[in-house]
Amino acid sequence: MASGITLLSLVTVKVMTLINSIVLARLLQPTDFGMYSVVVNLQNVVWTIAAFGIPVALAKSISEFRNTDRVLSERIGSALLILLLVSSTVSAIGLLLLADIVANNLYHDEGLVWVIRLSAIPVILGTLNLGLSSVLQGCQSIRRLAEINAVAAAVTPPIAFLSVSEYGLVGAIVALTLSNAASSILLYVQVRRTISLSFSKGRSLLADRPRFRSLMHFTIPAFISNLLVIPAYWIAKSVLALDSGFGSVGEFQIAESLSQIIMVLPVAMSIPLLPMISEQSALNPEAVGRTSEGLLRIVMFLALPLSIIIMPFLQPAIGILYGGDYSAAYIPVLLMFASSTFIAVASVLSNVFMGIGRMWDMLLMNLIWLIVFLSTLFVFVPKGNATGLASTYAVSYVALLLFLLAHYGNRFKSLIWGMVGATVAYFLFVVSFVTYLADGDFVSKLVGCTATTIAFALAGYALVLGNEERRLFKTALARLGSR
């Protein structure tokens, strides 16, 4: 029952996020909708800088010590939240000071100045929300965290409707601010009920230099890894905006929003994964490989077939949900569905490496992804607008997933060839399907059908869930239901 409530909460978050994107797309002009998307991505860059890799360290450290040294886990939680408050405030001030330069010198649009300045407030709230959520994740209060996120997501669309109807693009940022404020209040109340944190506990740990240095040793590679990824998203949308206009960014934003549908169950499985692997790494390291491989199979089993089943229904869905102005978003949506499938599996692998403390390995993987992403970005976007950017995502994330699978095989001496084959075949299927939709030639149709057959054959071989996978699935659901 508890796990069912958690899954329902996670589904609610995704559905409400989708509804919010529909509200914004319907009420804003396509150009303003694209501007909003770019500003949110810029805000995410500032979040990344402000967070400094601390949320991951929070979740991992609290999960490791909460059963063996509760006082230490409280000191760590207090200290890292203090750091988040300071860093988010400094980062928000920096965004305020740079708003004029970014709006006028980069986008050549003076109207964006105040929109960017207003987004400084959600930077502080959003960074704190990341920290508070990580505390609950580390305490494995997964159900409460999911419920809070669901409530905050549920109030966002009506707030956005009222605010955007009255104030347009500025109203969209106001709605984002109010939503983050609601999350902050709910998360803070729950954290106070779950774990005892205080300024004095945090100050005592900050004065403990050896312990603080050990935490920074973990947060620095996490920070650099995020700094390689999150700014790249903003750069990509900025390149698209400068090359094809903010309207194309709006089309891509729709593709990004719709593709989150298939992430619901994989994300649900990933939430308890980091603390689960962290605990197992400390208590029973030999079991990490078996656990992670089983969860990989489960997530691939959930994500890959679901994305293929949904694809034929996407074109009418875009017209019904977003209107005729965004009919050109169909091909980008297909490509982003493929990207989300790769991201879902890659997120499991990332959590495994973070759970066993291999942060520098993740830094290397993200660097490889960044090289592929940027090298394809400047090739595809000038040729294909929003479709070009979606192609960049698909190519870069299939490359990342293959590198992660290879590295996983090297680390745990168990390369999952079936999953490698299924990934490649699925990618070929998507490319062929999109090519067929673009020109409809017989060869692409034949290749698409062949690749689909291979994909299902390999998936059937690689993803049959045995007793171990079913046990892990039940364990993950039980963790989701924990308070």
C-alpha cells in the first residue's frame, strides 16, 4: 500500500509537470515559451554552481551514518545545508548582477533582463529544496518526499494559469517562485520531523577540518560532473535560439516535456538506489554487482518497451495538448523519447557508481558525454533546428550509455552484452523510424522493421526477469514505501 502511494505520487509529479508545460505553451506565445525554457535552463546552471555537488554528498553521507553514528549524520546534514544556504545566496546575487549582460549581449533582448533577475529568487529556494530533498532521501523517507513533491507539483498548474494569464512571461517566473516556496516550506517541516539539524551542529563539523575535507573530496567531483552536464543544456538551447529563434526552443521544450512520460517508473526505481547501494557498499560490497545488474534489467525492461508502444500516438497527442502551433515538434519528440530511454538506464549506472564512491569515474563519463554532445550540437542544430538538437541528445546519450555499460563491465567483471545489443538495436530502430517519417523510402522502412525485430529479440534475451530481479523489484518498491 505504501509503495503504491509513492508510485502514485511520482506519477502525479510527472503528470502535473506535463500539465504545467501545456498551460504555459497554451497561454504564452511560442517565442515567449522558448524564452521561458532558456531562462529555466540558465537558472539550472546557477543551481548547479550553488549546489556544488553537496546534495549527492548529503544523501550518501546520511544514508551511510544514520544507523551507525546518528550524531555524525546530523552534523553532516546541518553543515552541508548551511553551505547550501550561503552558496545559493551568493549565486543568486551573481545572477542579478549578470542579468543585463546575458539578456543584451547574448540574446540581444532587453525584455529578458527582468525575467532573468526575477529568477534569482527561485535559485535560492530551488537549491535549498535540493538539499532538503537529499536529506530525506538519505534518511530513506522516500514516501514523504514523493508526497511533498506531488503536492507542490499539483499546485503549480493553477498558479501558473492565474499568473501567466495576468502577467505573461514574468508571471511564469512568479509561478515558478511560488511553487518552489511551497516545496521549501513542506520539505523543511518534514526534515525537522525526520532528523535533528541545527546551526551549532553544522558549525562544529565545519570546524572539523579532516571530516570537512573528506566531504569536499566527494562533493568536488560531483560538482565538476554536474558542471559539465547542466550548462551544456543551457548552451544547447542558447545555440538553438540564436540559430533558429526562440520558437524552435519552444518546440524542443515540448519534446522534452512529453519525453518525461516514460521516466516515471525508472525514476521511481532510481530514487532509493543511491542510499541502497551506499549501504550495501559499506556492509556487503560483494552484493553490489548483483543488485545493480538486476536493477539495470528492471529499468530497461520498464523503459524500452513503453517508449516504443507510445511512439505511434505522439503526433495526435501534440495537436490535442499543445495546439497546431507545435505540430513540427513530432520528430523532436520521437528523438527525445529515445534519449529519455537511454537516460533512464544511464541514471541507474550513475547512481551505482556514486553509491560506491566512484565520483571521479562519473566525472570521466560526463566528460566523454560532453565531448560527444558539443561536437554533434554544432553539426546537427544548423541543419535541423529543434530536430537537430533532439538528434544531439539521442546520439550523445546512447554514446554515454554504451560507455557506462562498458565501464560497468570492467568494474564488476560482468559486461551485459544483451543490454548493449538492445541499446544499439533500439537506437537503430529510432533512427530508421525517424528517417522513414522524413522521406518514407523503402530502404529505411525495411531497416527500421529489421532493427525493431532485433531489438525485441535481444531485449527478450537480456531482460527476462528472473527470481533475483523480481526480489530486487519488490525491495525497491518497499524502499519507495518507507516513510
